[in-house]
Amino acid sequence: MAVIEYAADADGGLKHSIAYRTDVMVAYDGREQRVSLAARDRSAYEGTFILPDADMRSVRSLLSRLPAGLHELALRHESMPARQAVTTTSVEIDATYVDWAVVGRRVLIEGPAGDRYAAEIDGVSGSTIKTLTLDTSPPSGSFPAGSTFVIPLEEVRLEDGQGLGRYPVHLGRWGIQARATGYLDTVGTGATIATHDSLPVLDRRPLNPGLAQEQVMGGIEFLDAGAAFASATGWTRSKIRRSHEWTVDSPAARQWWKLFLRTVRGRFSPFLLATWLDDQELTEQPSGGATQLRVRPGYVDDWWPSLAHRRLQLECADGTVLYRNITAASEQVGYDALTIAALPGTIPGGSIARVSFLETCRLDSDQHAIEYRGARAGRIAAAAVVVQEEAPAVMT
């Protein structure tokens, strides 16, 4: 197999797409039945490499003779520095947020001067600090501690229609598209998904939550009789579709997103997602231990009928968030009273800064991409559909 070891262009970066297979069947009244067609995900990669003439010739030769062959793609955004100089088959790394340190995985060892060689992991020992035993010693070159990186290799097959472009300065551009052939069982190392009411919580704060794209869907059908027309729907509540973006700026964040996407399996499993907006305005600050929130009138009429809007995220003045269920709601003189489980005896930061809905959602797509653009930092964009009614039983 040929090793594809080039560094991705900083402008184009490398996109890691994680895809699941589900089917969502929507009834006339808007209720859903979600079916999981495959429990395992599939990974695909897309990126651009800027290459000198010699490498361009090698790539053109590779694509000519092995168009449907197996290749190994270096996942530089997943790399980890070697804690000790690499002089034998033993390599030590911090594996706190590493899911690829398993026997049989092939890796690329790369030194600071560009010296590199590929090897297979024959043995793994240790817990957080792992020692990898490779099947190959360094053939030559310098591989010092700290500046030598261990880069996992992903076995891939190239997509049809690979793009090769030329620059007028002895450089070329390869737009690579590839699909991973395997499946990783140990995804999400070091990550934990928070839960509330037995549902996973997407608790990452999005970028610019106040600018989230929002689309309201109501199952509306136009009835055109030729002269006048009307609209009708059998949906009991609309579905709100929200689009957010998040940064994936650390190995911990990368593992968290991998675990979360596998937990919900695309559109299959519902989860909880806060709007991070001022959905309810307090008429007065609650005291420590309070079991009631007083908000401006409107919740009882506008939101209480929606089962997806009976959970709240309370953002405290110090940034701490609390999750509470609304167990009862009533109209009072000048405010609506929302009954919740008791607040802490001392409210973090001294006050509640924002009351947001913690909505029952599902993802709107089965495919999600993390885009890495240098420095191993990335970004993910995802849309979630609010499930207004109680989720029916689902088939696995």
C-alpha cells in the first residue's frame, strides 16, 4: 500500500466526514419513527495537498497504476508527540485522548527534519502514558523527544475523479477524496457525555449562539382551488430547525465529538440541546434552594403544550449551567410560575444570568464533517431538529 503522507494545505485543510445510516418516517401529524439501518459509522476524508513537481509526478503515477487500490492516509490532526527519543521499536505517547493506539494500527513516525518511516503497532502497554511496540526500528535520521510525532495511518480507497491542478511555479495541487475501509471500535477515549433525564446532552457552547440559523417547519400544504387558495396542516406543533457551529480545538474536544456522534448515531437518537438564548425572562431572581421560577407571562400559553420545552438550562453568573425540568406551570398576577426541582443552596455566581430552553432534538443529517485547518484545530457545523412531541418507540 502507498502511504499518503503530505501535509494538508492550510487554506483547504482536511475534512473528516462521519456518516451513519438511518431512516426517518414522518406521519401526517408530524410524529416520527426513526430507524437505524447500521449501527456502525463510515469515515471519509477530503482535502488538498500543495505538492512540488517530484511529488506531483509520484501522485500521477500512483493514480494511474492503482486507481482502485488500498492506500494509507496520514491523519496529522490525530498525531501525538513522542515523549522520549525514538531509537528502537519502543515509542511512548500520552494517550489520554488517543483512540488509535491499538495493536494492528499502522503509524507514521516523523522527525522534525522530515525524516519519516511507517510501522505497525505490535504491542501496547500502560494506561494514560502508553508505550507502543512497533514492528520496525528507525532506519535512519533523527527522532528526538517532543518534536517527533506519531501519526496514525488510515487505510482508505480513493474516490473516483481525483483532481490534479498545476501552478506556474513548479507546484501542483491534489484535491484528495477518500473513504476509510475500516471501523474504529475505541472511539471517544477520555470523553464523557453528560446526560439529563436519561438523554445525552450536547453541552458544548456554540460559536455566536445568538446568530443561530433557525427554520420553522410546520408540514404546511397549499390547497389551490383555482380562484382562492388556503393552507392546511395536520401537525400539532411545528418543528424548529437550528444550525450551529462549534470549535474542535483540542484532542479532548475531538474525542468528545466522535463519542457524541456515535451515541446519537446520526438522526436516530434524540438528545438535549440548549438554545443559549434568553427564552424566558425572570421577573425576579430566585433565592438559593428555590423550587419556583417567576418569568414574564406567556410560557403557559405558548410553550407548556410542547413537551420538548419543559426542560430548562439555567446559566449562572459565573458561567455554570444547571438543568431543571418544569413539572408544573401556572399563570399568576404579572408572571408565570414554573415549578422546578430545588436550586442549590448557594447559586453559583450569585444569580441566574440566562434561562434557555433545553430542547429535545435530533440531528437533521446522517453525515457530519469536522474541518481541520492547521494547528490541529477544527470546526463542526450541525443542524438539529426540535422534536416537539414525545419520541415514539424506535426500531433498531
